[in-house]
Amino acid sequence: MIQYRYILADETANLDTTTFISAHEVLSAFSVTNRWNMISLPVRPTDRLKSALFPTLTSNAFSYMGGYHAEDTLEHGPGYWLNFPSPKDVVIAGMAVTADSLTVYGGWNIIGSLTNPTPVSNISPYGTEIRSLFFGYENGGYRRVDSIQPGKACWVKVSTDGQLTRNGLITASNKNSSKDELSGLCRLLITDNEGNGQVLYFGSTDRVRGTFDVSRYELPPRPPHGMFDARYITNMMVELLGNRGSKEIPLQISSDGYPLLLRWESNDGDIQSNLKVGRKVFSMDGSGATRVSNPSEPLTLQLSLRSDIPHDFSLGQNYPNPFNSMTIVDYSLLEPSIVTLKVYNMLGQEVQLLADNEFQTAGFKHLRFDAENLSSGLYFYRLTVSIVTGSGKRFTQVRKMVLIR
């Protein structure tokens, strides 16, 4: 909220000097929560000391330039992290700023607001390029923003040092094209016990529309310690699988509010997606959810093309066979599984362990068997598979191989 007050010269003698607002000053009001907030000065106040602007504040004000820096004096233009002890409405008096030019530095920057709401489409780079979306911290997580509201702040990444020119007087259309280009992707929603949450996206490259630049979906630096944050280990909020292969992407989550609720909505028929929680694996076909109570339990998103997934479990014949010292063993996994593969001699004695109770994703697998230290003869190799998606099924198959010196 912005309130303009115009004072006639002959009226000033009756005004308390501590509340006097000159003919060009405004009151700007905005709300903060009882936690860390990304805020800025929507006006140019006379006193820019943190203690004068926010007398109840119990934390430092942190700016960002390659890292967080504590500040006692705030400037109009940049944004800051501040931690408030309780929710409140903040009112700041100062000179109105409806347009300006702001210095930014290569990499991530926290930029503040003007006196009026400013659509991000009214922010233009000069001497640099904008390399990301604009992100605010709302509802306990990073969110894309269409405009910067008075008193708030947001992140933006630029290519090099330069300027951003901003105009808060022009009304612009704010259709969020980034939301449209994500509409075909699958979603993973992560929420903690305090209601904080983050949405991550995944899918195949065929599901995105037009010219899709995934680098724009890099998330900003992590918020101050104790704040909720969830992202892929790549720092991205979007992960895509190309036209071949598979990939595993660990998740990084910071929260003081365990247990977590992880919900997914997957509608991409081209990929098989799984969520690995510790040693458990959950198929993410369709929609579903699971809870995570242990902060030390690793979380991983697994993506693979359905065309690269076999139709059944099987153990192939080694090749070459017979062989001299070296051979290849093939097998296929229909689902994520715990795999053990052992080689035995004719007496049934184990002579080599090729896979020892290992978790492996679905797909076609290859292992090399080196029999350099074994004598010529007939050997057996046995594959034992325990499916980990909850069915409790097991698969076992044995084949023969011949070593010839």
C-alpha cells in the first residue's frame, strides 16, 4: 500500500517533526512473516539504518554478492534477507522511486522493488543478459514471480556485470509463458511438516514446447540456515531426459520440519520414473505419495526411457563362450531391484562375486568376468534378483560357462 501526503508550507509549524512527510514523500506499507523474508526499500528513506527502519528486528540484514554479507545500512535498489520475530505490517516513509537503473553483477543478484508494483517484463538489461527467471521466496519455497511488489525482493541471474533499467509506471501484460512451457511436464511436490513447499519438474524432452532453455530454471542460492529448501543436486528445478539412456538425480532438501510429504503427478508415457528413498523404490507412474521421516535418508529421482526397459527379467548366455580369461555376462531387469550375481565351480563352491546385493535400476546390464586366476573347466553363474517396488517377488536363473586355457 502506498499513501501520498501533500503538506502546505504554512501547515508545517503544527506538525510533529518526527512524523513530518515532505511534499515529495510517500508512505509505503507491506507485510512480513515471522521468519526470514526477502525484502527491499520501496522508497528512499531519510534514515537507512537497519535499526531505524526495523526497530524490532532480531537478525542482521544480508545482501548478496557472490555470498551473503551482513549490512547495518540498507540501500534502495538491492534486496535483503531479514528475519522478523513475528508477522507484522511495515511502513516506511521516503522519496518515491518509480523508475531507475540498478547495478548488477555477473551471477545471482537480489534486486528490490520500486514504489509501484513492477512487472518483470518492465525490467531490461543493459550491458548484460538475463539468464534466469525471476524468483521470490513465497509460502516457504522459491517461486517464479511475474512482478516485484513494493517492499519485496527477488533473485535474478545475469551473464556479466551491467545494469537493469526498471519502470514501475508502465502497465504490462504478465502472462507467464514459463508456466505454459512447463504444463506438459511431470511434477514432484515436496512439503515439510510446517507447510513449506517446493515444486520440482521432470520429464522427457519431447514434452516441452517450443525452444526450451532448461538453464533458465536454475534455482537461486540457498536461503539462510534454517529455511526450507528443496532442489535437484544440479541446482535445477527442472530435469529432462533426452532421447536415449537413463539418469539418476539426487535431491537436496533442507528442513527443520520433518517428516516430509513427497507427492508426484506423472503423465509422461515415454519415460519410466521412480523415486528412490534410501533402499526403497517407488514407481511414479500416475500419481502417488510417500512420507520421509529420516533427514539422513538419501532421495533420488530415477528416469529411463521405456524403450530402453526390457520386457522381463532374464540372464543371458555369456560371450564369448567358451572363453579364455575374459567374458561378458548380460542380464536384464524389468524393475528396480537388488541384484546378486555369483560364479561357482563344479563343486558348488563360490569362486567370484560379480554383484553383491546391489541396488540397480531397470534396464539392460553388462558385467565383465575376469577368470585370470581360475583353471580351465566348467563353471556356473547365478543371478538372484529381489524386486524392491513392494511386490516382494524374486527372480533366479543359472547358466553354464566354459573356461579354456
